[in-house]
Amino acid sequence: MSSGIDWSDEESARRYDAVSIRDPDAEKHFNHGLELSKKDKEGALASFRKAIALSPDYAEAYYNAGVVLGNLGRPEEAAEAFRNVIRIKPERAEGYFNLGTLYGVMGRKQEAVEMLKRAVALRPAYPEAHFNLGITYVSLKNQAAALEEYKILSGIDRDRAERLFGLIYT
């Protein structure tokens, strides 16, 4: 799958779990992890893991740990982090999107389809998820399903729709 997870979507990561009550030290470790995430991935991961140890249901810390693990080329660990995000916040499309995209990169195409379908069910106007779902269908040689994603994407993100169209007919 050529379109990977948008590992740099810090704004989404910051607001992912903005409103919840947690250990103040966990928040401190989480914020330190965000500061380190651009320059010291291992340090950022250690900070996110400390936040999780202090607040085991800290979805945002799992989310960011998954992003860092993906950047570090550790897809199995990243997948586990995103599965925890889904466990804690099943109503949030981002966890399904990242896990689905990761599954696609890992070659687990059917699982990718299931996770990406859940993401778009939760957030129908999610262009990245429709695009990655379309790419996954292309890789599965399911042109009809890929074209359906193209049609949906045409109404929400014309540039991505055109890129997907090109991939369908390559």
C-alpha cells in the first residue's frame, strides 16, 4: 500500500483524547513525549510508555506510541498500540484508520479492509480512509469496490480521488 499512516498528524494526536481525567504525572510524560517525538523517537516512546503505565486507559498515549513505533519500523508493536486505542475509544475512527493502514502495509489486506471500513463507518467523510481502502481494494484486484471508494472520494477530496482513479487503471 503506497499511502502509509500520516505519522506526522500531531494536531489530530493532541486532540485525540483531550478531555479526560488522568494522573498529572502521566500528562507530564505524555507532553514530554510529544516534545521529543520529532528528534528522539526512542525517548518519545519511553515517555509515552511511562504515561501509559501511570494511566493505563490513556488512549492518546497509546495513539502516539503507535505513531512512533510505526516510524521506528516496528509494525507489530504499533498495531498493538492501535488495538489498545480501539479498546479504549472504540467510537474514534483514527484508531481503526491507523490499524487498517498498518495492516495494509504489513500485507494483511483483508484485515486492512475491515479496519478501514470501520473507520469510514464512524466518519463517512474521512478522505484518507477512503483512499487507503480504495488502494487496498486495488491490491486485492477488486476494481468494483475500488471504484466505489473513488466515487465517494470524488465528493470529499478531488485530488485524492484522481490519484486513486489513476491507481485503479494502472
